[in-house]
Amino acid sequence: MEKITIEQAAAGELKTKPNESALGFGKIFTDHMFVMPYSADKGWHDPAIKKYQNFSLDPSAMALHYGQAIFEGLKAYRSQDNQIRLFRPMANLTRMNVSAARMCMAQIDPGQVLNALKKLVSIDQAWVPAAKGATLYIRPTMIATEAGLGVRPALEYLFFIILSPVGAYYAEGFNPVRIYVTDKYVRAVRGGVGHVKTAGNYAASIMAAVEAKKLGYTQVLWLDAVERRYIEEVGTMNIFFKINGQIITPPLGGSILPGVTRDSVLQITRDWGMDVQERPITITEVMEANTRGELEEIFGTGTAAVISPVGELYYKGEAVTINGGNTGKVAQRLYDELEAIQYGYKPDPYGWMELLA
Ligand code: COI
């Protein structure tokens, strides 16, 4: 990558920092952003860190019409000794290339982009919250910017990174969320794009989420698109079950997102010596386990969602309460373990954390 041009905002242009106890999710953005255009003839060029600002886009920019748009989400944490730590950034950046390949978009150089990302976070490091549970959410994004209405891979893209200090994704915080299982709508089919982080997956999920919300549910749990029996994922997180002592999560069959937190939870629970299975699981198996009193816990995993316990599941007219509507022991232990690794309360045995410098 060429040398990054840095145009820092003037002191008088810096925004006021928010109250760390009321951040919400993705509503506030920092002072700077990273941008880097691509064209088929020049490749990636003119990388720059500049003041957070609007883009100028041709109204026929292909991302706006045909959805060549992909993104990632990762976080920076401030440790007690005031170091800024990134959680598994290369896992996100290499996944972005899987998304780019599936969407016929340009490949990035993950190592070079990581350097740019570190530089950006370093410039805006005063924005990394110190409060427990608050982090700096990092959103690398790529959109097709070429002007034109032909449906084909664009020849021009814009890669950018924006930063947002965040608290919990759900209004519930770490408290259990209520989940609505839909068999009316589907998220993804095998052969489609469900396994990559492309904007359209989220657009397609909104209607089901709106309907669930009207009924008092936080999120939707998706079933497979063919038989509408097998559990896939929740709109913004992967999902885990604890049934009769066993931890179960659906396998990466091509229609669910290979979550970085999902992968971390699999490694941690296996290291704890738990019986962990990645295998197909039907909604009927879950409901029957509940009837037998064997459904001990459900929790979601995600960068934004962290570990989110599920307190209630609604399926076909039946609402079941999980673990008395309380956070389960495994969800709590995982939350504490991840938090300890991420904020540096304990050593990181996995080599997951990367310091800025
Ligand atoms: C994340 O967890 O980083 C996500 O991208 C999920 C969501 C906020 C879209």
C-alpha cells in the first residue's frame, strides 16, 4: 500500500466525547475515518485518513443499485493499564476477503489494511471508552462506486473504516433477550450469500425483525430456507444451545455467518473440557428438550452482541422460558472469560489480542 496521507481535523473541529454510560450502539462516530479507492487499472490507491465526512457518490454508483456492499465489525478495548487492544482483527479482515470474493469485489491486503486500521484507531484513541462494557466498534466497509446501471462486477470500489464508541447492542444489555423463531421468512439458502457479510442479508432480515418487535421480541431466529426445521442463526449473532450438559451450535453449512465470536466460544468451551458439538439441530429438538426439562441455556454470540443470553423463545404460538428467564451459568462464564481476555484482566492464552503499536 502507498503511504497513508493523514489530514487530521483541526483542534477546534474535534467533536465532544460522549457520556460513556449512555453510548447505545452505532450512533456516534469519531473524528476521523480511513478511505481508499480502488480501480481496475490502478488497484488500491491514495489511502488516506481524514476528518469524518460525507462521501460524494454518483447517483448511479453500483452499490446503491445492485448491492455490492460488504462490511466487517470488530472492536478495540482499553485495558486497565491504558493500552488499546484489538480482538482478532485478522480474522475479520480475512473474512472480508471471503465476502469480497463471493460478491465479485476487489480483494484487500489484510496486513496492510490492519496497519491502516491501527493507525486510524491510534489517531482517535481518545475515543476508546474506559468504562466496563464499552468499546470502540470498528466498521471496515467496501462499496462499489463505479457509475453505471449494467449488472456486472464494478470496476471501482471504495474501502473505508469508521469508528463508533459503543455500549451493549441490545437495549437489554447483558440481560436475557426474547427471541422469535420465524418460519414465515427465511434469511439465506445454501448457494446464496448467507455465509458472507454483505449488506443485502441485513436488508432482507428487517421485515421479520419489525414483525417480531411488534410482538415484543428483540430478534428473530432463522430456520433453514428449504425445510424450515434446522436452526441457522439470529439476525445479528450466531446461536448456541446447552441441552443436557452438551453445548450445540449449527455447523457452518454455507448459509450462516462464520462468526469470530462463535469460533472463539467453540475454542474456549472445548478448552474447558465441555462436550461441544457443531451439528444440525432442529427447532423441534430444542422444543422437545425444553419439554423434557433438558434445555438448560440458549445464548447468542457476536461482535456487537458479545454473549447474549436468551430468556425466551417463541415458536408457532408457544413461548418457552429458558433457565427461568435468567442468564445461564455457561453464558455468564463465557462473557466473563471473553471480557477478561479482551480487556486484559487476565493473560490471553490464545494470542487473540493485538496491541496498537
Ligand atoms: C457485528 O456483530 O459486528 C455485526 O456486524 C452485527 C450487526 C451489528 C449487523
